[in-house]
Amino acid sequence: MSASCGVAAPSTTLPWSSARIFLYRQRGISVTRYQQEAELKALRADLPDFASIHSHILQDLLARLDKTYQAFFRRVQAGEKPGFPRFQGSNRYHSFTYKEYGNGARLDNGYLVLSKIGRITVRWSRPIEGTPKTVTISHEADGWYVSFSCAEVPTQPLPETGHETGVDVGLKVFLVTAEGDVVASPRHYRTAEKQLAKAQKRVSRRKKGSTRRKKAVALCAKNHQHVRRQRCDFHHKTALALVRQYDVSYHEAIQPANLSRRPAPMPDGNGGYLPNGAARKAGLNKSIHDAG
């Protein structure tokens, strides 16, 4: 299912993104998301493969494509590095969304029923609260996941503590509060760095396209997923502890993306380059990303 969505194409046999580029270059026409959605009915009638995909999945694909182009135009207008949208192959398309609960996706006695896919057993992490609105199916390194976006979710406000604090974040320690309380940095990536490098080398040694390489890639992805989940769990628990302890917390408006930029090359005027500290900055960037 995800592979079919990833290579979705309009009636011109070009991918939808390529159709936008083709029409703009040849005729100066800008195609909107809604114009492409209007083609879906005829497209599904002409191509049996598309008829096997629920219309909401295709509409969500067009919504993602439009969002990508809008972000591209925003970066161009802001004078930032544009980063023209690239074609996403089936191996880069990891999720699809039913944009209306009850139309294509619904629950039936604890089972998830997906249109044109079937009835699926779900291991629930917690009960659903509120009114489900959309359903997203995503594929990760260790399997498939379903997430519901819900409205009217009941809230449980925390009791006020009457305390405020300031928070300073860093790399040697994760954070220090105004009262001097220190939260150490677990450095999950640094701890698993050797194991991750070993898994990556195993992938490099395998022949491209082979079954052994696919297995090595899956193992490497699981290792990275484990580190990512460790970091995410630590962030959530630390944030929850601060929220429970303080009514208001102040922190710097740090931009990690700016802090972790690579240093610009320094030409020496003779066809070479001067030292710019890129090797040292690479290690610092790794620690910044490890802290999250």
C-alpha cells in the first residue's frame, strides 16, 4: 500500500510532483492541490492500481506535496537555502493517512478496519480518549503503528505549585535550574556509537540489492530507532518533572539547527582551502544532536 502511494502518478503518467514541474516549464501554469484532486476520479477509473487505494490516502498525498511546495516557496521568499522538493521513492514513503475517521478507517471491537486492506489486530498502548478525527498508519524499523488524532480530549490540569525557575541547557550537563539542580546528560548516542558504527559497516560490506543487505539495513535502523527512543523518553520525563515542579519556567530560545551548522570553507586564493576547524566542529555537532 505504501509503495503504491509513494509512486502515485497523474493521467499524464508523470508523478504528480513532476507534473507540476512540467506544466510550469512548458506552459507557465501553476497547478494547485485542488486541481490535482479533481483529477483523482478519472485517474482511479483509468488505472486499476489507483482504484485499489482509498481516495483519502491519495488526497492526503496531494496535501503533503502541496505543503512541501509551499515550504519551498516560503524559503525562497525569505532568502533561505531553497532546497527544491525531491522525488520520494517508495522506500522513503513511510506513512499514509485517512483524513476522516469512519470513512475508510474505523474501530470494531478493538480491531482496526481499513478500507481496501482489511481487519487488523492492534496492540493498544493506551485507550483512545476524545473523538477520533484522523487515522495515520506508519511503518517504522520494528513494525507498523497506528496513531489517532482526537478532538475534545479531556484534560487534567496539574495543581499549581507557586514556583518559577530558569533553565540553562548545555552539553556537559543536560540542564541546570536557577536553584542549582543539575540534570545529567545521558549521552545515549555516544554510548551506542560503537555499536551503531559496527551496524553501519555491516551494511557497507553487503552487496547492494541482496537479501543480506536488506537484513543488515533493518538491523541498523533498529539500533538507531532504539537510541532515538531513549532520547525521546528522557526528554519527555525531564519535561514532565519540570512541569510538575514549576508553574513557569524560562529558557533560552536556542536554535539547534543554527548551532550545528558546518563551518563555511575558507579558500586560500590558490585553489586550496585554509583550516576552518571543521573536524573539531564535527565532534561538537555530534554532541549537540545527541543532547537533542
